[in-house]
Amino acid sequence: MSEEADVFIAVDFIPSGQTFTYTLFGGGVVDDAFWDVSVVARGTNTSVSLLGQTVSADAGGTRSLTFTVQNNTFNDTFFTRGAVRIPNFD
């Protein structure tokens, strides 16, 4: 069985030694599809970790996806963020 996937790529920034939580797409609104996020450090002497991702719903039922990234170095770092969405075909 094969499903089509949507792939979203963007570049984000994290200061040296910091841990930040980012919201996917600014507003982070997600649906019932499968979602996953990855991070890849850019440049030299860099290292980032994806510590986790969370989906939460507000009082109106709007769901958002946030993800937490840690910069493991003393260098300000840009990283490539990839998000994958595979539709739910019930």
C-alpha cells in the first residue's frame, strides 16, 4: 500500500546552547493525518537535537503541533526543519 505524502522544508535558527520550542508553520494547525518532524544542523561545528513534539488542542478544538529543539554547541546555529504529512485515508 502506498500513500502520497506532503513534505514541508524550512530553515530555522537557534542561539548557542539554547533549547527552544517552535510552532509548526507559525500557527501549527494540524489535522488527523500522520505528522512527523525532523531537524538537521547546517554549517560547521554544529549539533542540534529534536527533544520531542507535542500536539495540543485549544478550547475551540483547533490542534497545533509544537516541537522542541536543543542546540548542543556554543555556536549560533541554523537548522533545516522537515515536516511530513501523510493523509488519513479512512
